[in-house]
Amino acid sequence: MTSARPQRVCVLGATGSVGVNTLDVISRHPDRFEVAALSGHRNIERLAQQVRDFQPARVVVADNDARQQLLARIGSGSTEVLVGEAALADIAATDDVDVVMAAIVGSAGLTSALAAARAGKRLLLANKESLVVAGDLLMRAVAESGAELLPIDSEHNAIFQCLPSDHRRQGVASVLLTASGGPFLNTPAEQLATVTPAQAVAHPNWSMGAKISVDSASLMNKGLELIEACWLFGLTPDDVEVVIHPESIIHSMVRYIDGSVIAQLGTPDMRTPIAFGLGYPDRIASGSAPLAFDPSLSLNFDQPDRDRFPCLRLAEQAIAAGGTLPAVLNAANEVSVAAFLDGRLSFTDLARINEAVMGRIGSTAVESVEQLLAIDQQARHAAEAVIEARRV
Ligand code: NAD
Ligand code: MG
């Protein structure tokens, strides 16, 4: 229990997997948190229920159509319903908000995450794509405004917990980024071309949105997370070892020069890192089941197979080249994953499309968020063109 006034939370992407888990944790601590603002894109049914449950002052939806649908369900009560990307940035930066959960999927979450960073908020960052696209600008905005950036991605949250708390990094040898390996960990290479979207989104350990589930299956998620870790913790790719750990019990580790390895463990449940971020530096209950140390618990490890899962290598190439190449890769991947989910591409085409777009657009130095958003659009168009060219 705390005697301070409740923290006012804005949940961007409230209707998604991370958003729903965030509201679940918040609802367990009515004395600590109140929901000031929510955003949902087009899942109006769920958003309407969230508005009824949490009574936020402001809500943002995709467009006027979605606004009318929402108003028809919630009536003209005390919740203001706004529209569009600029409104997302507004609700993230307003003085009426203390904490912003950035849980929109894809580079669509960049401008609102950046707005929260510039406004000096406590920023709970689930939206890894914003760091992949604009890590330099986002980290600089955090440093300049005095915002507090807490990683919500489970691996990065684990690394944050395992690093020295004084942030000097003294004695750190490397970071071990764990990966479940996804549903195709043991699928032979020749079968990967024919796996279906339904198989790809059926993650063995985590229940997540469709895009990140496909990324987990292709190991692109681990590639994006490698880039995310480099920005968050000031690392180079050589400082990070990717380790396959199929059970997703160890969420990541830090290796020290004295031989110690510190790991963070827990049942795979996003409410744990979310509660960590919301409560920090306090520990608060999350609703996740306690980890049972019994004979059913086994921990296995392996090396990632970059030949069967070339997306990991593409991400390594992108961060090594630097500049705008990670933004190009991210945009190409958002388009190729959507095309795979639509049945327009095979699973093994994902890496081919991503690589072709990286080759077409190449890399330049990062100048501004406007430049990055323009490159994001350019790479999306290139990806659509490459996909289209393969169909004829
Ligand atoms: P999701 O697809 O379940 O939800 C996405 C949310 O973003 C929804 O609220 C949707 O309405 C909103 N949205 C979608 N497109 C939008 C757009 N163009 N503009 C504004 N809003 C839009 O996704 P998720 O699984 O909750 O993942 C969200 C983010 O968190 C992703 O960046 C993902 O990589 C990251 N993440 C998720 C998990 C997880 O367990 N799901 C774990 C770690 C990191
Ligand atoms: Mg993760």
C-alpha cells in the first residue's frame, strides 16, 4: 500500500495482448493506479468494455468510423473520444498522465512512444519496433527529458533486473538473450516452406498478438530484440549471446567476469514484467502463477540455427551496418508478416522479402524521426512491390 496519490496511466494499444495484461495488473491495485487514457485501433467491442470498466478521461481510436462505433456503445459520458496518430501522441504527453504503457504493435507506435519520452514520462516500453526504428532518437529523448524508460519485453525486463542496480555495468561480461525458438524449433528445413499461419501463431509458451507470434516463429523477434537490447543497455551485438531455451522459464541472463551468471526466472506471463514496470522500484502482485520447482521443471539450452531462421542473421546485419537499415528491415518485416498472415507469402519467403528490401533501400545516417518515418514508408512500398513481382 502506498499513501501517495494514484499514478495516472495511459495505455497505448490497450486492446492488444500486452494492453489487456496491463489493465489486468492495474485492476489489482486500485489504490496505486488509475487509468487516465486508453487507445485501441479497431477492436471497438473490447475498447468499449474497457471504457466502461476503467472510465478513462480520454480514448483514441483509428478514425471517425471507429469513433462513431465506440460512441454508439459507450454513449456520450465523461470519456472524450479522439481520433488518429496525433491524438495518440497527445494522450501520451499530457500533464494529466504520469505513466505511459507503449503497447501498440509496429512502427505505428513510434510517434506516441517518442512523445511520452520527450514529455519526461515513466515510459513502459513493450513496443520494441520503436527502438528498432529510432533507438538513437528515442534514447536521446529519454536522456534529455529525464523520462524513465523501463523495458517491458520480458527478456529486456529480465536483463534490467540482472544488471547491477547502479548502472555502472562494472564487471559485466555479456548479456544472454534467451529465445524459446518458437513453434518450428525442431521443424526440418524442407518443411518450413509449407507451414501455415495458424501453426506459426501457435506459440508453445506465450499467448501474444499475431505479428509478434510470427516473428517468434521466424526468430525475427529475437533479431528485433537484439537491436532493442543494444539501444536499451548501450551494448554492441558482440556483447549479446542469443541462447535457445525452449521452456521460456529463464527470461534472460547477465554473465559477469568473475564467472557468475545472474538469471531472472518466472512462469511465462507478461504480467510479471508489466507489474515490475508499473511498481518500480516497489514489487507488486501481478497475478502470475508462482514458478514451481518440482520434477516437471526442466531447463534446456541450444544454439540458434541461423540457416533455418535467416531473419536472425538479417537483424544482426542491420544493427552491424547501423544507420537507417534497422528501420528498413523492420518495415519490410511488418509488410512481409502481414502478407504471410494473409496467405500471400510462404513462411520461408519472409526472410527473402526482408533481405531483398534491405538490398534495395540500403542504409543512410539517421537524421530525424521524419526521415525515419519516410524511410519506413519507402521500405513498405518496396516490400509490397517485391511481393507483387514474385506473384507474376
Ligand atoms: P496486439 O496485436 O495484440 O495488439 C496491438 C495493439 O496495437 C492493439 O491495441 C491494436 O488496437 C493497436 N494497434 C494496431 N495497429 C495500430 C495502429 N496502426 N495504430 C494504433 N494502434 C494500433 O500486439 P501485442 O502482442 O500486444 O504486442 C504489442 C507490442 O508489444 C508489440 O510491439 C510487441 O512486439 C510487444 N511485445 C508483446 C509481447 C506479448 O506478449 N504480446 C511481449 C513482448 C513485447
Ligand atoms: Mg520478448
